Amino acid sequence: MIDLHTHTIFSDGELIPAELARRAAVLGYRALAMTDHGDGSNLDLVIPRICRVARALGEAFGLSIIPGIELTHIPPAQIADAVTEARRQGARIVVLHGETIVEPVAPGTNRAGIEAGIDILSHPGLITAEEVQLAVEKGVCLEITTRKGHSLCNGHVARTALAAGAKLVVNNDAHAPGDLLSLDMARKVALGAGMSAEQFEQARRNSEQLVANALRD
């Protein structure tokens, strides 16, 4: 299992990085991105601290730990600058908090993030066909999420993305120990969203490629 969207106590998660890494390792995870919520106020606080411990934790527990960020509720006009700053601070995976229908995310967030070259657009809600096509052109992955609430639009996201040939990934958006789901449960969520078994395996390969890119850069 690979999860490229998780949270620690540096935002609204329950676990310090070491415990999150250890719990993921015990569950058989091969890679984990720590992507706490961030905006212009805390990128320089959160990302360097995850960078400081990522390699050592990964080596100790036998999995790849990737420093990242989930840019969250940033005004669309400021997203491009935030992406640039996040990468400058050391984020190897940049996730953007998409236009989920269960939070008041500013309209235009999905498009601004895709245009800015994020890696993953998380829970993008009722994303439009035009935005999905832009994601195809930019190589941005769209997220199928196992998180309650945000998952309400999984069917729409999967259907629209697959019709356009967009890349999908399946993430937990883990905030607590119980959010780290098994590979079997992640597969069931993907099938429930209308994906086939092969499409789920392709999503897993997309995650593997993101991990490879993050470790190579």
C-alpha cells in the first residue's frame, strides 16, 4: 500500500511523524507522504520539519517517507506562488485541497492548482470535464479518497477522469490511526467508485511513479 496524503500533529492529524511512520510500516505500507495542511503562514514551519526526519524514519521502519504538503483553502490567485514556495522548502509531493463538496473551498481552486503543476488534486468534488482535460495535459493526478465526506464525489471523479484518460491515485487522507486502511479496503473503495480491478492497479502504478519521481529529484 502507498498513501500519498496523510496528516500529522503539524496540522490536524493525531500522530507525530514517527508514530505515523511506524503504524504504516506495521500495516505493510511501502511508501507514505506526509502532507500536512499548509498556506503561506506555515510552509516554512511544516515542510522542513518533515524533511528533517523523513529519511531516518524511512530507513528505521523499512518504507519510503516523502516530505510533502497539502495546500489548503488558499485563494486561487495565490496558489501558483504557494506551489513554488512549497517546492523551495523541500516538498517532494505537492497536494492541493480540492473543491470537495463538504467544505467551502473557493471556486477556481481546482483549475488554479492544476495550472500551477501540483502533483495530486485531492478530493476534487464536482470537477469539470474541462478541468480534467487540463489535468491530463499537465500530468496532474486526481484523487479517489477513502475519507468519509470527501469520498461522496468519488464516483463522479472516477467516471470523469477515466473518460478523459486522466491519472488517478487512491489515498486515505489519514488523520488518525484508524484511517490507515488496508490495500484490500482501498481496492473496495475504488471498485465502489466504479473503477475496475485493472484501473485500480493502474492507480497504484501512478502512485508508484510519483514515489519514484519524489525520491529521484
